[in-house]
Amino acid sequence: MQARTTEKQAGRTAAAEGTGALRHVLVVDDEEELRRMLVLLLKSRGYEATAVSSGEQALAELAERRYDVVLSDIRMPKLGGLELIDEIKKRELPTTVILMSAFGSIDVAIEAMKRGAYDYVNKPFRTDEVVLVLKKAEERERLRRENAALKRELARAGGDDAHATRKMIARAPKMQEIFRTIKKIAEYKTTVLITGESGTGKELVARALHDESPRASGPFVAVNCGAIPESLLESELFGHKKGSFTDAIRDKKGLFEEASGGTLFLDEIGEMPLAPQVKLLRVLQEHMVRPIGSVDDLKVDVRVVAATVRDLATEVKESRFREDLFYRLNVITVALPPLRDRREDISLLVDHFIARTNAKLGTAIEGASADAMKLLLDYRWPGNVRELENTIERAMVLCDGKRIEADGLPERVRESRDRIRLSLQSGELSIKKTTRIIEEELIRKALRETRGNRTNAAKILEISHRALLYKIKEYEIDDL
């Protein structure tokens, strides 16, 4: 064995950790000639390499000093490569494991990955093969550390407020104010209404309120009120007794009972029909539920957080939502801004989604080119943060290089710059042509915001339903 790391080596280790370089490699193989060859190869490529002849010696060496990579044979007496991985995981040793074997097969490779190996190399191998695998592992580690550094930077930028919102990251003043609001109200049982367009992160706010509250150890139960048929909604929320209706073959707990001691998130509360709204109001007032078919009330201890894309005040005026329930829900409102109103967060979110997708898919994308980023900043993001996340993942999967390029972005993003602005910049002076462009864009936006509901879209646009249908046909707008 080589001597333990000197102070100079330790300094180099710290520097390497800062850059994500994996420079310290432990070679584990019972063949002396192969060990010698690998050590010489790795040292010639700038790595610091140590070699041992068994899994037991490897564990002893790993206990003495930190190695960035363990390059181990699979078949060795007593403690083979797979068993070595198990021990490394059990002891929570911070190292990347790459396995080698002369008995290569798909099954062995799959088993190695399942156990936690980063990669697998078949013997005999070309020298550049081993170096390439190490370079790939270095790249993954660099991205992991960059992601960790980004999270630390976000925490510094936003202070405790950024930490309070789990997966929500932002530097925009509007979002920072929301983070502070979450901190202030999380500890109380007060009902909260979260408003905002689709994709702005309403459920993330609800989860943050739960996680920062004294109820964090209790259940967080989410339900989309618009996704459950009216005939089943009461049963889902309040439960039912066996035999209370045709399909009630057993007693069923309602979501209020399941969420007792925690938080119930009522997403799309504006979609709830009027009949269940009456019972919901009673639960909020009395903290009691009565399952369908029961004569007894059950006490529930639930904090209710509701969310909607609708303007509930308008819904109340038009008799589609109960006024008393609206005021009961609207004790505290958290209004999430659309992404187009917090453009300073777009580049931050792009970096975050690239790092997260790299970790999820094993890709190694380094960022977005200047042209691509300009397109991302110019686009209006009708689907908000959710649309941005999906766009970045799609671009990364289709990316041929190290960076997302402009031509790898969806057509809607590439052409967004934007049609109205392009028309004006082109010198077009025809009011008729420009008006048509503006009209089509407004119709598309209204349909996106109402998720294709043409009746509601017509109301937003302040035109008749018949006129909207005519214009959809005229502009050849597909259902959104």
C-alpha cells in the first residue's frame, strides 16, 4: 500500500473536490500484472492511483483515506466486487464504484448497476475505455456538485425563505415576499387560498405550508376537485358506510378523515359543484364530517389549503360558487405570479432543471447557449414553470452536444419572439394584418388559460361563443 495522504496531497484533494475532478482512484484486482498496468495508465493520465489485491484490503484502505473512485474486479476470493459495493453502501463511504470483469454479460452488468455501480467495463479492455468511463464519472460528479452549489447559492440569495419552499426557487421580489408569507402563516391552522395560473406551483406552496407547520409529521393529502365526478366527490371527501349506495360494498374513509392531524389540499376548488360545497362549508365551520349513510359525526383535525385558477369572486357573483364558502376559504390568500411576470427567475430555473434532469436521466448537459437562453427569456410561458420544466427536459433528451441550442427548442418557443413584436419590427404598417395576429394570439392564450373551455374563453375575450367558434375555424386553431 502507498503511504497515507500527505498534507500537500490533502490540499490537492480539497482542490479537486471543489472542481468535481475525480483524481484519487483505488484499483482492486487479484491479478498483479493488471494492477500494475492500471496504476501506470492512470498516473500517465494525471490520476493518483493506489492498488490493492482484495476486497478486504480495499475496505481497510477506504477506512484510512478518501478515494474518489474504486475501480474493482467483480470476481475475487472471499469479497468480490458486488459484495464490495454492498459494504461501501453499508458504511456510507463517499466514492464512485466502477466494476470490471472478464466474464461479462448483460445480466452481470444489470446486477452491477442495481447494486450501485456507476459503470461496468468488460475485460480485456482498451486503455482509452477505462479513461473514458472515468471522464464520464467526473462529468457526472461535476454536475452533481454544481447542482449542490446552486442550491447553496439559492439558500444564500433567499435566506431562510428560499429554504422554506422546498422545490420552489426564485430571486424575484414577488416570490421572495411569498416565501416570507409562507413562513409567517405556516404555523397556524388558518385556511389558505392559493391562486394563480396553471403551472405556477400552487401545490408546491401547499406542501411548503405543510412542511413548515407543526403538522409536518402528519399526512399531506391532495385531491383535484375537478377530476372527480360529482356523484363520487362527497364519498371521496367525507367517506361512506357499507350499503349506503349500490357500489358501497364496504366502509370507506373520506379524505378528511385520512388527512386528520395533517393537511388536506383541495386543488381546483373552483371546479367543485354547488352541492358538495354546502357540506364542505359545514366541515370547515364545525370540524366534523358525516360519512354518507352514517348517523354519526366524526371529529377531524385538518388544516385545509385550497387552490384555484379561477377568479372565485367573479364565480360568486355569477352564482357558480357559494359566497359563504368563498369567505371561509379566503382567510389568507397567496397569489402566485405567472412566470412572465418574474423573468429574472427564468435563467435560475433553467439551470435548476438542467441539473435535476441530468441527475434523473444521466445526461451531461452543461447549460443553454446564449441564443437559446434569449429565446427562453423572450417566450411568455403560458404554461408557466411546469411548461418551462417540460421544455428543458425535452430539449436535453434531443440535444446532440453539451449545450441546449436554439434549434433544439420547440417551435412555439423559437417563433415566440414574438409574432406581434416581429410584425412590428418588420416594418409592417397594416393595421388589418397586425390586428389579426393580435387577435389570434389572444384567442390562443384564452384557450390555454381555460384549458380548452370555449365557453369560458369567450367570456374572457368578451365575445360571443359563436364568434369564438368562427374565429377558431378561421385561424385553424387546434384544441389546446
